[in-house]
Amino acid sequence: MLRNALLWASTNPFLAERLPRSRAVQRATRRFLPGERLEDALGEAARLQEGGAGTTVTLLGENVTTPVEADGVVTHYLHVLEAVRAAGLNTELSVKLTQLGLEQDVEATRQRLEHVVRACDPGSLVWVDMESSAYVDRTLEVFRGVREDHQNVGMCLQSYLRRTQEDLDKLLPLQPAIRLVKGAYKEPPEVAFPRKADVDQSFLRLSSTLLRARKEGRVGRPVIATHDQRMVAEANRMAHELGVGKDAYEIAMLYGIQTAEQERLVRNGYQLRILVSYGTHWFPWYMRRLAERPANVWFVVKQLIG
Ligand SMILES: Cc1cc2nc3c(=O)[nH]c(=O)nc-3n(C[C@H](O)[C@H](O)[C@H](O)COP(=O)(O)OP(=O)(O)OC[C@H]3O[C@@H](n4cnc5c(N)ncnc54)[C@H](O)[C@@H]3O)c2cc1C
């Protein structure tokens, strides 16, 4: 119930307009968001790098409505790549295609993504986020279009979608870099597994496909992106059994979630990448984070009254 309410709130324009103005709400977001400015995110990226973790940064925002806005996002990301290079950071980008104009024009979105990918250093990746199921076909089409000509673009896939195993099998001939997540949106049961046990089982099956494909050189970098310690332990066990080295895949988590586990993984020699978000359009994203763990709502309430 609470998850559904929070996911509903994440798409409500009235709340998106008003709640972020509240200072108390802004204070409560600091656990997951070091700040609204790029400098805040890169400052945290430098600190995390000293602790042994790589990072991915993402400018919050989705569903732009004009080409001018989408072009502005491209310009911003080109600036981010320069700032990352100048600071010598192990930091990659993750972008939402609806922020690059996916709802308006698929081909223009492909061109914008390609523009950013071209500016990315070899060996580094520009990741494409996966958004709600209405965008999956168009997102994969854009990814394919760019991946055919460029190595340094990666794709996120969601284990809660019934279609994902088939999508992954179709993508493998491209030797793609894949980030596997469970999925964060409200989806109907025809499209996504409603039971957590099925989402988890699908996650493990897809992790196995990815790690096997890595062993056979059929996939670029596999990224196991979850805070679920059972999923992480199982993926590490599978990799070990297959003889896939710790440097041949990554584990990824969100900034501020399971930090003790993040530190433990680094200490034990695993490659960890932490996704750090920034920007002023944090409301829908923040609501999705609360929906993932109802206990977070009590954390916010405490901040609001404390
Ligand atoms: C690097 C990265 C990139 C992502 N990119 C995308 C994307 O492109 N598209 C997309 O749909 N989703 C994305 N997600 C979000 C993802 O789909 C899940 O919603 C999110 O990771 C929570 O699921 P989980 O795998 O951690 O497992 P869950 O089963 O939800 O959680 C497992 C345990 O982790 C802890 N936990 C999980 N979430 C939180 C939280 N918010 N606060 C505190 N503790 C928590 C809890 O202890 C929980 O019991 C991304 C996640 C990561 C880590």
C-alpha cells in the first residue's frame, strides 16, 4: 500500500512542484543526495574514490518536453565529462533517455546520446538508465543504434520485467556492457512480476546469464546493481565458481544505501561503483527511493519533526 502511494506520489505534478520547496524535506534528502550541484556530486566522487570505489553520476530529471531542454542536457553532460577528466576521477555517467527527448523524437535522442558517448574517454562508459515499461522498446532501439558504432555505452536492464531474459539474449551479440537492477517503477502484473520472490529469482537467473557470457567473452562489463546482500553474495559465488575474476565485473549501489556493506565489498577486493545523483529535479527519484524501503519514510518523518 505504502509503496503504491509513494510511486503514485512520484508521478504527481502538484507534489513535485510544492514539496521540494520545503527546507525540512530538502534536509531529509541529504542521506541519498550529497547536494543539488554537480560540484557536490564530484566532491563526493573524489571522497569515495579515496575509499576505493568508482562512481557513476547522474543529473536528476526525466521527461523533458522540448528539444531545447534535451540539447541543454547534452551540453551539461559534455561539461561533466570535462570536469571528470580534469579531476582525474573514476566516474562514469548514467542518463535517462526521456531527458534526451525520447518522448518526442527517437532519432534525435539517438543522436544526442551518440554525441555524449563520442565525448567519453575510451575505457569509460555512458550508461543508459531503464525507465518505465512504456519506454523499453524505444530505449533498446536507441541503445542498439549507438552501440553498433561505439564501445563505450552500457545498458541497464530490470529483472522485474517478464521480457528481460529475451531482451538480454537479443542484446548479447552486441557484446554489451549491462547493468542489472530489479526495477523501480510501478508496473502492471502482465508486464512485471508482482511477487518479490519472482523478481529475485529472475535477478539471479539474469546474473548467471551475464556472468557466463562474461566468461565466454560475449558481454562487456556486467554490473550487478543491488543492495540486496543475498543477490550480491550469490553473484559473487557464481562468479567465483565460473572463474570470473573480481576485476571482470562490478557491483553497484546507490549513494547512501548499505554503506557498511559497500565498505566491506571494497575491503574484500570487489569492484564497487556507487551511483551519485544531483540536480534540482529530485522529487520523483526520491519518492522511488522511499518506496523501495518503507523504513525510509520514518527516517524522513524524524527529520521533518526533529
Ligand atoms: C547503481 C544502480 C542503478 C540503478 N538504475 C536503475 C535504472 O536505470 N532503472 C530502474 O528502474 N532502477 C534502477 N535502480 C534501482 C533498482 O531498480 C531498485 O529499485 C533498487 O536498487 C532497490 O532494489 P534492490 O535491488 O536494492 O533490492 P530490494 O529487494 O528492494 O532491497 C534489498 C535490501 O536493500 C536495502 N534497500 C533497498 N533499497 C533501499 C533504499 N532505498 N533505502 C534503504 N535501503 C534500501 C534494504 O535493506 C532492502 O531490504 C538502480 C539501482 C542501482 C543500485
